[in-house]
Amino acid sequence: MHPINKDKDGKRAIVLRMTHFGIKYFISMELNYKLDKLFDNQLVDGVIKPVGTKIEHLAQKNAYIATRLSDAHNILLEWERRRIPFSIDRFKDEFNRKKAQDFLFPFFEQVVTELTKDKKLGNASIYFSVKNSIKNFRDSKQLRFSDITLSFLQKYQSYLFENGLTGNGISLYMRTLRAAYNRAIKLGIAELKLYPFHNLQNPNGYRICDLETATTKRAILLSDIRAIEALQTQKFSMEHDARLYFLFSFYCRGMNFIDMALLKPENCQSGRIIYTRAKTRNRKVFTIEILPPVKAMIEYFAEHPMNGGYLLPILNDEKYPTEQIKRTTIHSMLKKTNTCLKTLGTDAKIKIPLTTYVARHSWATVMKYLGTSISVISEGMGHPDEKTTQIYLEEFENKVLDDANRKLLL
């Protein structure tokens, strides 16, 4: 390692200096420091030793330089073992590629690119958010996977709590970071021996499950659904559309909002809506009978001035041509819909805050009240197992038990 001439700010760049057949090559390390005039004596054996100059985070920077030196030696040793002739251009490519792989943020960016290419935009969005969150936490300072320690995770957790995230929200961020770390291990980029999360080999590692809190499940009764249906809203207004989106979801077995937004007229066949869930990995096909209330809603949506060729007036291929823009549009409309639903819920004198998610829970709960088995409800919701459905029905079970227990007072 070697510092070169000062820039206009008085900083010197640290570079990797290589000599091959008497020719000197300099490869940027992307490090710039203000070093003392006696800088030649400050960089000894690849380690900065300041003379009269304080360098912030010196230990971390020296560790980084040592790692990059090790990278360079390992590349050359591997080439010698495999008898690969030296080429400065090839060396630069491999040296820079190794740097990009070892660092957390470039790795996240690569994952986002791959997920976006595979049209897994939801996952891509989560990875993008987590990367930006960590960058803000670290003031954009670069990180290696080896920097993700138990202490780091605990401090990052505190940072997320301070910035308003709940236990479940933080759990999502940590599970995403853990998934990235596991992916990096499989690719040989991160080291298993440094794995900071809890597992059988590291029982004292960071435990994500400690963050997860039971989310309060929300469901309303059939009488509340009737109250929503009875509300008077102006045709083609956002409030009217939001009310119909809620009812459409309810009458379509708690259909997810994103799945509703992606429906097209061709999804309606022989009196049924046939579609695959955007969230389902195995692309299971769902087929739902179009009940009279849904038929009336579809006819209304077809006349809507904002109709863009989809079943619901949310998307338009001309206005929103890319998958990313479509995803952003859906989330924006979901937010507006939920804002309107909260107002509508108050107007209908419904005690819990109304959201599209309530429609999904309500369908499951109402079906249970009507005597439908959990296995049938689970199939209708597309859950992987009945255990997931049981979580939705937890409030129902408690109410049934409470009502039964009150009979002791009669």
C-alpha cells in the first residue's frame, strides 16, 4: 500500500502499488486521508501510523487495508498455483470484483437487481429498504459482512426502535439481513464461522424470534359488513372505490389487494375469477365464483373513468409501463384506500380501524361463524397449512370460549 500526491483538499489517496518487470502499477483503494508531511513513514507494512495527525476510525481503516492486501496476495497465490500468467487488467478486474462481493451494500444491490429481473418486486423492495436503512444507520460508511456482529445487530435493533419500527417490523428487517448473509455464505463471500445469528452452532447469536410479537388480528362480523354496504358514497369518488375494494376482497375469499389490482377482464371466465396469487411461490391457481355483489362491482369498474384495461381502475399499462412502476402505483393506491376505509369505518360505527387486511380476516372469521371447517377456510385463503389459518381465527376462538364461559353465570 502506498499514499500518492495530495488532492485539492490536502488528502492523499491510498493505493495498491504493484511492480511487474520493472513497471509500476497503482490500483485505487478508494481511501483518502489527510496525512502528515512525513507520510512515507506513516504507512508501514500496509498499516497507517499517523505522525501528528488524528485519523478517524483508524483501527477499522487499517483492518480494511490489511484485508485488501490479503485479497491481493491470495489472488496472486491462486494464479501461481494454477499457473495463470499475470495480467494487470485481469488482476484489477478480479481485485475489484472481490471487493464488491465482500462489501454489504454492493451485495444487496446485486440481490435487488436479480430479484427485480426475476420480477420478485416485493422482495426486491424489502432488500432495497433494508440496505438504505443500514446505510443511514452507518452514515453511508461501507461495511463488510464480517462487520455484522452480535454487537452490530443489537445496536442496529436499537436504532430501528428509535426510528419508530415495531417488533414485527424490525423482525422483517433482521430476517432480510439474515437471508442476505446466508446467501453470501453459499456464494463463498461471507464466512460461516463469523455467522452472527442464532443457530445450533451459535446458540449465543442474535435471536430474531425474541423480536416477534403477536400481531393483533382484526376481523369484523357480518353485521359490520352490512353496515359498510349500507354507507352512501358518491359514485367514482375515492371513498366509493375504497368501499367497493373492501367488499370485493371480502366476497372473493379475502383476496389480497395486489392480486385484485392485477386482475384483468380475461381473468373472468364462465362466471368465475381465475388467477394466481402474486405472493404464492408455487403459482397455485385460484378459482372463485363471481357472486352477485361482485358482478355488480365489476360492471361499475368497467364504467369507471380511470379504467385502464384492468378489472379494477388502479393500473394502466400506458401510464405505468414497468413492473416497478406498477408495484409503486399499487402501494400508493393501497395507502389511499386504507385512509378512506378508516373514515368509512368510523361512519359505519365500526370499533376497529378498517383496512383491506380486515376484509381478509373477516372472511375467515365469518366463514367460521357459519360453520365452515378450518381446512376449507385454509384452502380458500391459499394458506400453506391450517396452522396459518388458525392464527387468523384466534380471536374467534377466544370469543366462542368467552361466550361459553358466561353461561356459567346463567
